[in-house]
Amino acid sequence: MTRTQKMALVVLALVTLASFAAGWLAPSSYSEQYRDSISAPPSARFLLGTDDLGRDRFARLLYGTRISLLLAPAAAFLSTLIAALIGGTAGYLGGRWERGVTAGIDLFLSLPWLFLLLTVRALLPLNTSPVTSVMITFLLLGCLGWAMPARIIRAGTRTLVDSDYLVQARAGGISPLRLFWRHLLPNLRPILLAQFWVSIPVFILSEANLGLLGLGVSEPLPSWGAMLRELENYTAVLQNPWMLAPAGLLVAVVCCLQLLLRTEERIPC
Amino acid sequence: MPLSMLLRQARRILLTALVGGLLGATLVRLGPGFGVDEREVDARLNAESQQAIRAEHARDNNIALFYVRYLSGVIHGDLGFSRSLNRPVSELLKERLPLTLGSLAYGVLGGMSIGLVFAMASVWWQAPGSDLLPAVLSGIALALPAALIALVFLWMGVGGRWAIALVVFPHVYRYAKNLLVAAYQAPHVLAAEAKGLSPARVLFAHVFTPAAPQLAALAGISVSLAFGASIPIEVLCDTPGVGQLAWKAALDRDLPLLVNITVLVTLMTLVVNACADLALARWRPVS
């Protein structure tokens, strides 16, 4: 691990810790409205000031970070799981099943990711409770993000299935279940892990895109995407540059994840 | 290029686009709130009018029938009627498509050019830290959501097409750089350098040219990426293009409009990908 990557890891650890210690670091709740301090500038009481409803921006940023940092990996896990099931089965079984799955993956990938995501999200109910909206957003990311990992996992499985040692294992009369658990899955693990890590920044950015367009997490729950919506007011941003804090944190976290991903890419498959 | 290969590609593209359209239609049909029309609670409309509106919606309830009707309409040049915008879909697409295609062309060409220039410069100056600027720029651009890039460009008063270029550039830069670095390590490049060829000749004739087909294949991915980015960019920059139309169609659950846009986008992506595949097959050296 290089020095830059170590620094990235420290930054990520600090951000994660801060988000989990939100209740302690920010005494206000993310939804508490201070009617006497609407659009207040940063102060000892409100480190990043308050928004136009009088809510503490620092508290909202910490709680929003927690939501993104918890749910993006959950969505990445779901999409990798679906991809492993579909791509792995296709690569293992081969033949018509593999051709059918490949055609399905091609069809899925022929639609641009953001177009698919925005369209499907817009078709789902928008006037739901905040918790439901969080679940819908991240379940959607997990369920729609399987195609690209599935293509890679299918190819990886196919290569493994055709490899000499697996042919030998089959010729030796190994049971399919043992073949899967002892030989296939351990060798697929680096590919699955890489796909999991690669999906996290993609899903964080996708949530931010959805949030900016008003299709993400519902108010009053904070998320990076929802907080970025404030930036639509250019004059307010000019007058209150601390409104850019969520954007800065988002960029920093995604950059750190990308730097760390370079380590993941080096894992020998 | 064998005609049979072209025909096979064309058949595959058409079939995939049609299945894509059917899936899009099914999604809209199954989406909550489909068929709800605010005119049904309009007190000014009498029972007969409301019955007519309900009958109009009932026609679209059977998705298979809707799709068959849609396809037969397409054969006769009729793409259907957008209920939310109260205009024929063909008219809407004709009006908005040139703008989006123009933005995509600028964005993809701009993004690819910037990415390629940076990648070649990184390979050219092989001194440590020479690729720091493009690496930092591409890292930041990759960490920015397309919608945020659109907002920044909106603040600066720069057109959305350059926002698309900024979305495309980091992907092209990273892929092209890896490709060119790998090409630089090929034995024939080492031999060319040992024979005393100028660095420029080595780069253009022996590194860039062999990698060109794979770089051209990037166009397919870039178009798909650019169209995806064009939706938030057109919505936030209020550009009346197909991206904004897709957004409106999804929000209004406008079935005919959404099906046409899905088929159009799928066709566009598949055609560009197929062109890139054909280029790869045409230029790949025979071993």
C-alpha cells in the first residue's frame, strides 16, 4: 500500500467514524428546526450554519454520510450477489443458458445506466416515507447494477470451468457441490470482491445524481444527493460557500475509494 | 466485410432494441399509478367524456396488445401520441433529437480528444509525476456526479455539451493510458527504440496506431455514458433535448413516449457498439 493509499484509508476511516459518532459530534438532530436561526452562518453552535428551514447543516451532513456509507456497500453487496448468481450459473452451465444470459446482459447494458436508473426510480412511488425511500433507492441500485459485474463473473467462471485442474477434478468424479464450494468459489472470490468494491463509488454517485434530481432519499432524512439540491441556488452558494461542504466530502470520499481500488486491482486472480 | 456478418449484426440490434422497448413498456405498465389521469376528477367533464378517457387508458392495459399496435404503427411511420405533452411522439423526437445528437457529438468527441491527448502526453513524458495533472483531474471528474457537473457548468454559463465532455474524459483517459502503456512495453516498440527511431515516430507509428482500433471501440461506451449523463445535464440546464424528454416521460408515466425513447436509445447504443466491433474486426491484424 502506497503512502497516498494509506492517507486515503485514514480519511475514509475518519469520515466513517465521524458519521457514526454523529449523535455525539453534532448535538442537534438532523430534522430539528431552529426557527430563530434560519440560514444562519457557521458558528460554534452550528459548524456549517443552518439551511433555509433552520436545520443544522453539520448534523445533516454527518447523518447523510452515515446513510450513504452504510447503504452503498449494502447495495453493492446485493448487486454482486445477483451478478454472481446469474453470471456464475451461466458460466458454469454454459450452452443455451449462457447464451440467453449473455443476451440479457447485452440488453441491460445497451441502456445507459443513468437512463435506466432514473426511469425505473421515477416509475416507483415518490410520495413514500423517508425510510421507505432510502430502501427503494438502494434496493434499486442493487437490483439494477448487476449486469456489468455479471458479465465479468460469467467470463471468469467460464475460464475456471474450462481450466485443466477443474477438468481433471471432474474426470476424478468430484461432486458438483464440492466442485463449486472447494474449487470454483474460492477462485472466484477475488473477482467478486473486486466487483463489490468497484460498485460502491458508482452507487454513491448514482444516489447523488438521483438526489439532485429529487428522486433520491425523501426529506427530512438527509443524504448527500438531497443536500446537493441546495446548490441549485447559485446566489445562495456564492453568499454561503460552506454549502459546498457535502460536495467536497462526496468528492473526497469517492476519490479515496478510487485510490484504494487500485490496491484491489492488484490482487492476483 | 462479409454481408452475412452485417446482416447478423443488424438482426441482433433490431431484436435487442425491440425487446428493450417491450421491457420498457412492461415496466411502465407495472409501475404504480399507471393509468391514473387527473382529468377523471375534472368536474367540468361529463360522464361520457370521463368514460371515453377511461376507455382510452383501457386500450393500453394489455401490454402485449399495446406493443403490437405500437409496432404496426411504427411500420406505418406513426410513433404514437404523447398524452403528457399532447403532441405526436414523432414531432417531439424530430424537434429534440438534433439538439441531443449535437450535444452528444460535441461531448463524446471533446471528451475523447481531451482523454486521448492527456493519455498520450502521459506516455510521452515518462518522467515520474508527469501524469499528476491528468490523474488528479480525471480522479476529481470521476468523483463528481453528472448532475453536479451540470450545476457547475450552469453556474459558469457554459453549455451542457462540455459537461458531457467532462463526464466522458476521465473514462477515456484511464482506459487509453493503460492501453498505451501496455502497447509501449511490446517487444517491437523496444526494437524500434533500439534502432534509434524518434520518440514521436515510436509513439504515433508503433504505439498509437496498433492501439487505435481498441481506442475506437471506446466510442461505443462513451456514447452510452454520454446519453446517461445528458439526462441530468439537460434537466438541470433546462435544455429541450431527448434527455429532458426521457425525464418528463418517466415522471408522467407517458407510455408511448417512454417506449420510443427506450427503443431509440437502445438502437443508438447498439449501432455505435456494432460499428466499433466491426472496426475492431476490420483493423485487427491477421495472425
